[in-house]
Amino acid sequence: MIGGRAAEARRSLHPHTPSSRMTDSQKILLVDDHELVRSALKGMLDRDDAFEVVGEASSADEALVVVGEFAPDIVVMDIDMPGMICFGAVAQMRATLPDLKVIFLSAFFHDHYIEQALKVGASGYVVKGDPPSFLFDALREVAAGGSYFSKQVRSRIVCEDGTNVTTTEAGTRAASLTNREVEVLRYLARGLSKKEIAKQMHISVKTVEHHTTSVMRKLDIHDRVELARYAIREGLAEA
């Protein structure tokens, strides 16, 4: 199954052969479902010898399959894409590649997104409305071992003893959900069946049922329609 997915992903990916790049340039994998966005980003990065775009992917599913093949230093990933939830994909990537750095690039900066980005170990979060130079600042900062968050994102983060938490999520019911529970909730809000969710997340239907039960208990919502409404209202269904 993995071999088939990888082959399919390669057809929709665009590997880039390095030319006169600096040997110590940072290898970048671009993940966005809009080809125009990827093309614009690649065009900008190609003008800076500090970076080398080694590949592109149009979904988190594709990125998850081929990230090992491209061996990037940094993944620049959109949040709102069809298919697999990006945060779940990043969690799996970093479980096998702990040194991989990830910068989320999105038009949205809901507290839920920021919280999940921090939970999966993102090194940066750049808002698409920012000037292009901000992405270069983020890439340089992250490449040097630091982190970079857009102003809108930083305003929603409180740093306490080195731990990042979103200011408005602390104390809410949603804050008690695990990464997997939030992922299941998002898929439920999209209208996927438990069997479809299990396939998407590569887990058993029984595990999906366990997560669903836990989500309902923590949120004190015991109806799937109400769960979907909650997720949409809280901005959880958009990614």
C-alpha cells in the first residue's frame, strides 16, 4: 500500500535537482494544495542561495509519504488543505525524524491551529498576509535553531518557563483534548464515517471509537451533529 501511495505522490510532486547551490544551503520541502502558491514560494526561495527547494507536495498525505525521500531540513506547510489533517502528518513525520523542522504557513491563525502547531513541535508559524520577507526571516531563524511566529500568532501565545500555550485556550474544554482527539473531531466535523477516519489516520475503527467517546466526555457533547457544530463554531473544521 505504501509503495502505491509513494508512486502516486511522486507523480504529483516536483523534485528539484540542485545546480550551483551552496553545499550548506537549507533543503526545503513546500507543501500547499495551491500550485500557484508553491510556484511563487519556490521562485522567491530560488533567488537565495541559503535555501534549496528539494520538492513540493500538494497535500499532507503526499508530504508524509515522501518526506524521507527528499530529506528536507525544513518543511513549509499550509494548514487548510484537503485530505489528511496537517498536524497529524507532522506528528508522524517528527516521530521518525525528530530533527525535522516545520514552519506552518496559513491565512488562518485560530487559537486551535496555534495550539496544535505548538503541540506537534512546530518551529514557526507565518501568516500568509505577512510580507514575503517574513518567511525568509522565519526560515533563517529556524535554520539557526530558533523559532519564528508572526506577530498575530505571538499575541496569542504566552511563554511560561519555556512552555508555549495559547492565551485563550487555557481553561477551555477544547484545551483538554489530545492531538489525536482533535484530529478525530475535525474528521467527524467533515462528515467522515468512523471507518473512513480509521483509514485516513491509519488506526483501527475501535481506536476511532475510543477517541470519539473521549472527545464527547471531555466536551460534554454526546451527539455527533452537535460535535460537528461545535467544531465548526470553534474553527476546528477548517483544517
